[in-house]
Amino acid sequence: MKEFTVGKNDAGQRLDRFVAKAVPLLPASLLQKYIRLKRIKIGGKGAARDTRLQEGDVLQLYINDEFFETPKPDNAYLTVAVPKLHIVYEDENILLVDKKPGQAVHPHDGAEYGKTLIDHIQAYLYAKREWRPREENSFTPALCNRIDRNTGGIVIAAKTAEALRILNQKIKDRELDKRYLCIVHGTPSPREGTLTGYLFKDAVKNRVYVTKESQKGAKTCITQYKTLESRNGLSLVECHLITGRTHQIRAQMAASGHPLLGDGKYGKLDKRYDRTYQALYSYKLLFDFKTDAGILNYLNGKQFQVENVDFVAEYFPR
């Protein structure tokens, strides 16, 4: 229990608004619930959320200690009252989540505090008490791969340190097969093939450039593609990343003359289509281990897939 004494400058405020500022980690829905349950009192008595505070009022807050911490990236999950996750698969070691376009995976991607995918994953595991950071020196759940904010698809989260170590190595050794669906302008020729080149990243502009010739700082980029269907000037394409570079599919398809639908960074927005971000989805994941995977050997050969990709249903309805 914590106590707060209302000062002169805070007098006249509503109870719920005062507590929201005093305890910024406490989710708004939980704040209202605690007021109803009389876990937030004035002078030892319950009060309505719109009660106007008086100078000298003493508030008793019967709230868990972690909510009184200073807000920072590693406790942002506390602000998530109801985690919103589209779970593809879960076991004691990993969690596969279908991230929807528009959500950042990490805080440093410019996302609002407490709104990222990792915030919701940590809040979900904390609510299940599978992760108890304050009761033991526990491993913090972490992501093994990243997807751009406006790209959707399967993201892998490790629930244990051993799972994270193994998966990071398997990703580095290219023992995970990830397939993407995208919609491009025009029809690739040939309809199936391999795009190769060199990719240079401009960190200041957060943009990459693809060239045919090697240059200083550039890395090889290879993408295999297969055109699944063409209709009305657009093509539905499946891509397989042989290398995994920043914005690789977007940049290579644009360099080939077939930018992604909705991709204003590497292509040009077409006013005929109501789409302002890239039609790109990491829709399929296969665990294709070539070497021992320790505690994760049971995943070898397993495949997971997102069945409903929004832009497929919109532009290529069955």
C-alpha cells in the first residue's frame, strides 16, 4: 500500500486523473476497476472516480508495488491491461504470433510506449505467471525475428534463454524457411525465378538501394519468387528469402520493375487502389533443422501458416 497527500497544486482534480498521473504504469481500465473495488481510498474510505480532491486529502492505494516504478522500456508491459495477440502456436519454449500491419515489434521502431508487440507478449506471459520478473532472476521473453511495422506475419518469441540461443543460431544458419506473400504491380517475367544483387543500406534515410555491381558496404541479396496469380494489372507473388536483408523483398521487387502495391517508399502509390502501405506478409514458417536443435528438436519439420491474409482476400478473392 502507498499513500499520497494531495498538495495545493493538485487540489480540485478528479480522483481518477490524479491517480493516473501519480501511477503512470497502471492501465486505465485497471485504475477504474480498483476504484470500483475500493482499493483506492480517500482517508480510508472508498470514493467515486469523479470525486474532486481537496488539499490535504490522504489517498491510500492498495496496488501492487511494480506499478509504482518509473516508466521505462523494460516495464512497458505493465501498461497493457488486456494483451491483444493472434497466437499461431505456443508451447513451453516458444510463442508464434501473427503480427498485424501497423504494430511495431520493438520500442525503438518509434512505437508508442506500451503498444509494441513485445509489450503485449510480455504482458500475456506475465498475466499467465509463466514469466515472473520480480519473484526470481528470470529470463525476459524476447523476439527472435523482426518484421517492419507495416508488414504483417509470423514473429517468433522465445520464452526461455535456451530457446532464444538455439533459434538465433538456427536463423543465422538459415535453418528456418520463411515464405512471404506480396502483391506487385505488373507480371514478373519470368513468372518464377531468382533475384540477385547487392543491397546498400542508408541508415539516415532508413532506406536501402539495390545494385547489380558490388560496392563498399553493400551485401549480397537473393530472393526466390513465384508468381501465383495475375489479375487486373497486379500479381500475387510468393517470395522465399535466401538472404535476410532490411527491406529486401520491397527493394528487389521494385528494382526488377515490379514494386509492391501500396509501397510509397520503393514504388509509387497508385490512386486506383486504396492502400497506403506495402502488401507484404510473412505467412508461412517451416522449421528445417539440418543440425541438432537440443530442446527444440521436436519442432523439426513442423510448418505453421497464416490462413487469412487481408490483401489476398481483397485483391484475389476466390
